Amino acid sequence: IIADEILVDDLSGQIEAMGDAVAIDEKGSKINADKIIYKEKESIISAEGNIILNDSEGNTYFFDKLESDDQIINFESKNVKARLEDGSRIVGSSFKKKEHLSGLNNAEYTPCLEEDYLIKNCPGWKLKSKRIFQDNKSKTIHYDHARIHLFNIPVFYLPYFSHPDPSVKKR
């Protein structure tokens, strides 16, 4: 943990880092935030304010609040925005990752790059869903109550939809 100011409580085993705080794990995942609290006894990292998580796969996440284990494998967050390694974007109201499963609520996904938009702040197409689940073992993304939007106009409803994740070459 690196920060402008670090407070250590030896009795409780808590480290509080404030002001441009950075926490890095062994795999290279990195959390930047205004404030990071590490509870050593519980192995929990909490972060608040301007949170940016760069994972080992090259994805970048932006959160309002984050609570994670110290290996940054399992975590929960609020108000997520993500730029994935392939350039696609996902936003949602809450995000939860537990081992190989990830879930987003009230989510929107688009592979459209912002510089290619024909209309400002309007991707050519996006997929909105109440819930999105990704299984990293089966390399599959599942959607509940999905709607496909063309230029922000809903055109197709899918009660259930799934497809291989972007890392899959052919299936």
C-alpha cells in the first residue's frame, strides 16, 4: 500500500491510507482511491472515492465504493463503469465478483468505441439488461431481461440470452 498519509493501528491490525492511495497485489492488480482501509485480521480491503481498479487481464473498472478480499479476487461495488481490454464498455448499478463468477445489475454493454459514435453520447447499439452474469470457467455471458437498443431506441426484447465471452475465439 502506497499513499500520501498512512495510519497503522497495531491493536486492530488496520491500515488506513489516505490521499492518492494505491494497493497492489502479487498478480499486478492495482486499486487507486482517495482512501483505502486494509483490515489485516479479516483480509479485507475497502476503498472510497475515485476508485480505479486495474486487473491482471487488462480491464479497468471505476467505482464509487469497493470492498474486496486482499487478493482482489472476490469483491463487491456500487456504480461501476468498466473499460474492458478489447475496448468495449459496461456500466451498472452494482457489481459482485466471486471467484469465477461475476454479476452486474441494471447493466449496459456496448462494444462501440466512443470515437466511432455517429451521434454524441449515443453508441450505434447497446445491450441493456436487469442482470448480467459472466462465468469465467465456461467463458459464457448470460443476460436476464435484455433489450437491444439501436441509437438508444429499444428494438428487441430477450427474456434470456447468452453468448461466449470476448476471449473465446470460436464456439
